[in-house]
Amino acid sequence: MLYHYLAQDVSGHIKEGNVSQPNTQAVLDFLTSQNLKPISIQPLITQEKKGIFSFGKKGLSITDKVFLTKYLSLMLRVGTDLFSAIDILIEDYDKGPVRNFLFEIRQNLEQGKPFYLAFERHPESFSPVVANLIRAGETAGNLESTLNDVSLSLDRDRELQSKIKSSLIYPIILIVGSIAMVIFLVTFAIPKLGEMFLSTDQKIPAYSKAVLTIGMFLNDHIKIVIALLITIPLLLYLFFTKTKQGKKFYNAILEKIPVTRNLTEKMALERFASVFGSLIKAGMPIIQAVEITAKATGNPKYEEALIRIAKEGLTKGVSIGDSFKKEKVFPAIVSNLLAIGEKAGHTEEILQTLSTFYLSEIDVSLKTLVAFIEPALLVFIGVMIGGIALSLIVPIYQLIGQF
């Protein structure tokens, strides 16, 4: 167990540090042997069976992960040993999940456990791809290069997430604004006008009567309506992102829309090329690399195809190029380039080229998607708000015309 101590030496100077000991008494004995007078001792690690460290609710952000892998790679490159690199990074963090994670790595190394184990034990922060990359790099003796590749991959993921989020900001503002406008009309305008029109003998259009009736009903149950507006999107999000059936259904919907289908396929192909190339570069066997890549694509169609390639092609001695050519879901350019790269012994470079190519294609597809969504939302919102306004204006004109 790891403890943080604060102690005073014989000269009266305060010393601070961390020490791995089985219990508090052992820490006291250690400090005494070093001629240190203990001031405070605090455990930094919880019980082993609780997972050593709890990342807490916040967890590691993608920025934290990029920083961690980048600077570990940098320090290993300049000749710093892994223990010293971990200690340097620990000093840069006063608290938080990154510091806890670094302490966990340090304790594992002190106990003779492999470096990748800490990454493998936290799938909520590190994907199986990252854990397996680091494992392969550690086994092959090129950990510095592997950490650099992981850092670049995480940085690309961060950049892609940033692009997607920035592209969706305006559509989300439009949707929220339209919902707020409808709630305003339902809460203030429709009830007052509805009661006035429906209480008279004046004949109003059926459409106006339907809108007024629905608006008054929603106003009478406004708390339930607001609760549903919050609960239903949250449940749908959890269903589509956390359940296997939901993910399949969501992908099936995206596959039916040409613009979104184009984007999701390019994202899956970029992920395939990036992950597969990194795993091969790290020294992982081809079949195992394909199986891990299959789970990382995020697209059931490509996942199933890659599993077939591994089990029905590569395990039977079929070449990489021929195995991919049998799966028609992969574009011909991907299969042909892989076949060429395999013969020339440059599969890693080919995959890196494909990853860069699809990154640029994703950027173009995102712009196309936004260009499609924004006018469609504007038209929808205009029709919805305009329809509600028209249903209120027509009865008013009829009422004015009677005078």
C-alpha cells in the first residue's frame, strides 16, 4: 500500500514523499530508520480488491490521456527511466484522477507488474485498443514509440470530437430555441386565446381548433411535458449508446440516410486504418490485431467483416490483400492498397496513408452534413412556428371581421 508522509529531519527541515509499505506501522519504522520524525501519514491507495484507485465520477479526460502518453513518450525518448518519468509527472499533479493513476502505475512497477496492467484495469478511461497497444509495445521493447503513437491517436480523436461538437452547436441551438418558443406559446399565448375562442359560438377552422385544443392540453400538463422533454431524450441517448440493440438500431437508421451513412462509414474506415496500423507497428500478431481492430471500428458492418477476415481468411493462411478483397464492404482502394503494401512490406505506411486520407474525407463529410441539417432545421422550425402562429391569427381576423 502506498502512503504519503510529511516528516521532519534532524536539522528541522520538512521532508515530504511517498513510500510503499504494508501498513502504517511499517511506514513509521521506515521513517525512524531514516532519522525522520513523522508529522502526518496518509494512505494514497485503497484496498486491492476495490481496484487500488478509484477514478471518481470525473475520470480521465481525453486531454489528460493525451498529456500523459505524450510526456511519458517524450521522457523515455530522452533517456529517462520509467520510474523517474512517473515520479516527475506525479510532482506536476497535486491531486485528481491523473495523480491517482500515476501512483497506481508506480505501485505496479514496484511490485514487478507490467506497465500496461494499469491501463487494462481501467476500461472506463482507456479502450482495449490502447491497453493492447501498450502491452504489445512493452513486450516488443518499443514502449516509447508506442506511447507516442497512442498520443497521436488520442489527439486525432480529440480533434475529431471537437469538430463534431462544433458542427452540432448551431443545429442544437436551433432545436433548443424552437422548443423554448413552442413552450412559450403553449404557456402564455395559446391558453388565453384558446379559452376566448372556444368559449364563444364563433366558428373557427378545424386546424386552429385542433392546435388550440392541443396547446391548452399541454399547458394543463406543462410539468409532465417538460419532464418528458428531458427524460425521453436521455433514455434514447442511453439506449442508443449503451445497449447493443440500441447501437444496431441507431446504425441501421444512419445507414438509411445517404449523408450520415457516408460520414459514419468514413469514420469507421479511418478508425480501422489508424488502429490496425498502430497495432501492427507495435508488434502485435496480424490475426490478433485484426480482431482487436474489429471492436474499435464502432460499426457492426465492418466489425463483422473484420472478424470473418481473421477467422476465415488469415487463420487459414490467406494473404491480407486476398482476405480483404473477399469482403465487399471495404472499398476497392482499401483492399488494393493493402495487397500492394503487403507485397512491398509497407503495410504500416499504407494504413497511415489511408488514415490521413479518411480524416480529410471526414472533414468534408461533416461540412456536407451540416450544410444539409441547418436549412432542413430552419424550414422545419419555420413551418412549425408559422403553423402555430397562423392557427392563432386566422380566428383573430375572423373575430375582427364581425365588427
